[in-house]
Amino acid sequence: MINPKIWRLIETGIGSAEWNMAVDEALLRNFKENDLPILRLYGWEPSLSVGRFSNICKCVDLMKLKKEKLSYVRRMTGGGVLVHGGDLSYTLILPQKSLRGKGVKESYRYLCGFLIRLYEKLGQNALFACDAQLEVGHSDICLAGNEAYDIVIKGSKMGGNAQRYSRNLLFQHGSIPIRLDIVRFEPFFLEDSGLKRAATLERLGSLVTCERLSELLIESFCETFDVNVVEDRLHSSEEKCARELLAVKYSQERWNFNAK
């Protein structure tokens, strides 16, 4: 089980792609020794997020993105391009020592356990791709490929999750798709997007509001790890850092396009 038993819960609502990723990094940068671990929940304006090492030109029509004024942001975690706008996202920040020596793959499976429980509460049988014996294959587009510990339901990939290790901390964030606007997003992709094959709660018949999904996620998280949460908001130092990161990094093409 994870120690400590109290987590800081921050719900920041729907934000732009750039702001969401600036807040994630600000929370990581401002995390101090002995701070409560963090569970953050948030939503997105319609947008794309790009993995830290992804080549967006290879799989996305940037001219069309600009013409249609659809924003995109580069994450500080790996993985492929992911569609946002009909999803609930979460962020976890905790000391690595809380995982008691678990390796990368083991920690990933362990931390994603609360998502498996969440989907069970929604009446779905969720598995990791490796347990479902699905063929593993990489793609620059998140929903078009399967990694070993991606979550799948009825053989279809369910959202995406990614990690980063920094300063003896473990950072993980991920997306829970409620619905996908295929008509809007499909034309932006130059390769197989995986959107038509991907699972969403709507396609699976688990009709739920974002508010109710948040409640169930928090409940599943607390049950899985035997912890409690205390509601909080961004501290002034965290918000200041996020605004600075938004201005100098996440709103800049040198980061979003060139990863610099």
C-alpha cells in the first residue's frame, strides 16, 4: 500500500491544452519533500497533446491544425499524439519511495490499478494489453498502437497513460475518454489515427457525466490504495509557476513543435 495515507486532491476544471500541461509541470516543480502526494483531475478544450519525443509532422497535418485553429501541446511525458476534448484526465505526483522499490513496469501496473477498478464500477471488464494477449505495437499516434500496459476493453484501447521520473518523484498522468469526436479529429491525421477502433465510455454504453466520473475515479483511487483525499486548490506559488511556464514554454512553438 502507498504511504502516506492522505493525498492532496486538486480539481482544476476544463482548461486549454497549454494551461493543463503548464499546471502539471508546475505541480511537479513545486513538490517538496514531505508534501502530500497529489491527485489532480482536469478536463480539456478540444485539442491534441503530443508525446515528449513525438515527431508531430509525421502524423499530423499542421497546416490544417492552424487553419482550423485547433491547439496542440507537447507533454513532458512520452507516448504518441492523443486527442482531447471529451475526456477526463488525472495526474499523480508522489515520491518514488512510496512504491517500495517497484520497477518501472511494476509501478505502472500498480498505479493503473485504480483505473481497472473504475472501469469495473462502470460495468466494464478492463485488462492490460499484455494480459489480454494482444499484439504489442508502437505508433506515433496513441490510439493506433498497443503497449504492454495499455488498458483495453473488449479488445479496444481505452485512453492513454504515461510516466516521468524526476528528483526522486514519480509523475503519471492519463486520459479517460468519455466520447471521441471522430468527425472533427480524423481529418487532422496523416496516418491511421486509431480513433474508429478506440474504446470510449459512450461506445461501451457506460453513460456517465464528467462530474459522476470524477466521483467514481476518486472513490476507486481511495479504495485501491487504501488512502483518503483532502480537497485543495493550486497554491499561489504553483499558479505563478504555471503562468510562467505557459508564457515561456507551453505557448511557444520552440517547445510544442521543436521540443526545445
